[in-house]
Amino acid sequence: QQVQIGVFGGTFDPIHTGHLAVAHAALRRFRLDCIYFVPSGLPPHKSPDRLTPYLHRYTMVALGCADNPRFVPSLLEAGRDLAGRSRSYSVDTVRRLRRRWPNARLYFTLGADQFLTLPTWKKYRTLVKLCDLIVAARPGFRLRARRTTRIVSQLPAGARIHWLTTVHADISATTVRRRARRGLPLRNLVPLAVEAYIRSAGLYSRS
Ligand code: ATP
């Protein structure tokens, strides 16, 4: 039987229970053998000055993945010096995974908000030829909205898109950072080990 591999990219600043809910749902629904969590180096669409250093984001991803042997923290976008200082593009990451898993079925996983930006991504048409897409529902972004349909129509014929409608996680990393800055508890928003790491490393604090 063909190996089924998920790929989940993001800034993960920090990883939160919304990401984990998406990954769990994708694992179950597509019977994935594993899902790679790939923290981005410098994401093309986010301001680098406000981004937490790669090492911290990767560490939190690793802590968040620790409870599930099928969740694999990945250094694919770390760059040669592992500092996450280069721009990262999903198409390149998926190409590298394709080389590592020539016969697997690859599922690139993203939230509905990111799907709406897909036509601005580098070589997005190539990306969708290299893998399936799993688009997870996200509160505030309707999967059946006209904007979504328009994007689907811009994809190459035969693109394999799967809608993951069973997740309803009303949480964002922005909320987590804001709460951490105010010293509010992060229970249920991030895994316990991630909350402890945020505190001990002093991330998202005012200073
Ligand atoms: P921020 O608030 O900093 O913009 P974020 O919460 O959107 O961050 P990212 O790391 O940017 O988190 O997201 C990585 C991927 O996970 C993206 O594809 C995003 O759409 C998806 N994602 C994040 N949170 C959710 C959620 N609550 N439900 C569904 N998908 C999500």
C-alpha cells in the first residue's frame, strides 16, 4: 500500500492546539503514516522583524509533536546553518520531500485562510501538481465561499483538493502571543510543555 505523508507548514509562532487539531483530523481522515510539521524560515508573507527566532519556534514545534509518534518536527526549512534565516517556499519544501519519498502520496495541509492566498505563492500551480492539498476549515473563513471557488478555478485541472470540515478550532497564534504578553494563562491554547517553554524562555513578553 502507498505511503501517505502529510506536510504542514507554518510560522508556528507558537504552535497551538488549532494546529494540532488540524493535524489529528488529517491523520485520521487520510490515514497518514506521518505528518511533517515544517516551521518556516523567513516566510514570504510575514514581517521578519516580529518573528520569533527560528530556534524557539522549532523547539516549540518539537515539544508540541512529542505526544504523537506520527507527528514529525522537521528542519526542512532551517537552512544550512539551521538558523532559519533564508526565505522558504512551500513548493521547494514539497519538492525536497518528494525526493525523499518518491513513491508516497504527499498531502500538503493548510488552513482555509492560507488557501485564500494560494495564488500569491511561488509556483503554486507546480505545488498542487506535486501533492494533494488538504484545506482545513477555520472559523471566519467559509470553505464554500465564492472566493474559494475562484481560487479552485485557477488551479490546474486534476488538482486534488480535499476539504477538512471537521475541525472547528477558534484559535490563532496571534491570540496566544497577546495572552502571553499580558501574562494570562495559555491552558488549552498550547500544549502544557509549550506553555512552560514560553514562560521559561520569556517569549512574547513586553521587554
Ligand atoms: P498568526 O496568528 O501568527 O497569523 P496562525 O495561528 O495563523 O498564526 P500559522 O503558523 O501561521 O498560525 O499557521 C500555519 C498553518 O495552520 C496555516 O496553514 C494556517 O491556515 C493553519 N491554521 C492555524 N490555525 C488554524 C486553526 N485554528 N484552524 C485551522 N487552520 C489553522
